[in-house]
Amino acid sequence: MEDSAKVAVLVSGGGTNLQALIDKIREGRLEEAKIVKVISSRPDAFALERARKAGIDTAVAAEQDEVLKELKASGADIVVLAGYMKVLPPEIIESYRNRIINIHPSLIPKYCGKGFYGMRVHRAVIEAGEKESGATVHYVDEGVDTGKIILQRRVPVIEGDTPETLAARVLETEHEILAEGLKEVIKNIKKDEGGK
Ligand code: GRF
């Protein structure tokens, strides 16, 4: 892997996590990474607009074989799922084993897996009366939110929180730990490659 790891980011929605990576790279706080492509599962994802504004190559790929083709074409070393709402097929997991990471808005293994995404996560946390929630960066394997955890950070649930107010607080932490988690993964890959 070259000095800056080539990163492809998979998105489906607003792209605030993508924006956090773009901003940190621009501010020189994530020099280890270079975003080479943003691939969206939906043509109307605002994340695509964020990528275009940052001069990053974009693609829309609804079918998984298209996703693999776009990933290969991008030359990405690492794949980041940032608000990506599809489950990757085994051939993509296999092609990028231990090089795909995801950001999830809860303290995995709580409130994750099938059906736990976006506002549903925060609603379940509040309905359960939890005093804290958080965000998790983890490797992606064949399961849903089941890969090895890289980094987690706790976030308080405040009296009177709605799913929306909790989501906003957790999202801030997501933005921080996604970049930290990506740094960690790049370091691990370089170590495995013997610091080539
Ligand atoms: C975030 O809560 C993320 O954890 C989840 O999707 C939400 C939106 O992410 N996967 P983004 O603003 O599109 O990055």
C-alpha cells in the first residue's frame, strides 16, 4: 500500500460521515487516507453531492456486482461503509477481507443487526431506558454488524431525549471515531505488510 491508503466510501444517504472524513483529510488530520471514490446505492443520496464538491470520483451502483466492479476500478485498498444501507455479498467481503469497515450508531453488540439502523436504533435505546448509548467502528464480515470491533465510544442518554436528539449526539461521536478507526485499520494493514 502506498503512503496514503486509497479509500472507497460506500453511501446511501446524507453523507455526514463521508463529510467528516473529507473535512479531516482536507484539514491534514487524516493524511494516511485518500478517498478515491464514493459509491452510492441510490442516485439521490446527498452524499454524492458532497463527494462532487470535494472533487471525488462518484458512481451509483444498486446491484452488488456493479459495486464490486466499481471498487476494483477504483484501486481502493480499503472500503468504508458510511451510512450504507445494503448488506455486502460474500464475494465483496472475500475480495476485501479485513479491509472493510462500518460505522454503527450504537454500542455493538447492543441494538445492532437486522432491522437496527438509523432512527430505529435510537428509538430502541430510549424505549429500553438506557442511560448511555454510543457508536462503533467495526470490520465488516458476512454477518450484519458482526465483524470484529475496532473502536467504540460511549454517549450519554439525557433525560427527555427523543430519538432525534440522541441521534444527533451519537452522530457527532460517529464523525470522530470513524476517522480514528480508519487510521487504526491503515496502521494494521501497513504492519501486516511489514511496513512496506
Ligand atoms: C448514521 O447514523 C450512520 O451511523 C448510519 O446512517 C446514519 C446516517 O449517516 N449508518 P450519514 O449522515 O449518511 O453518514
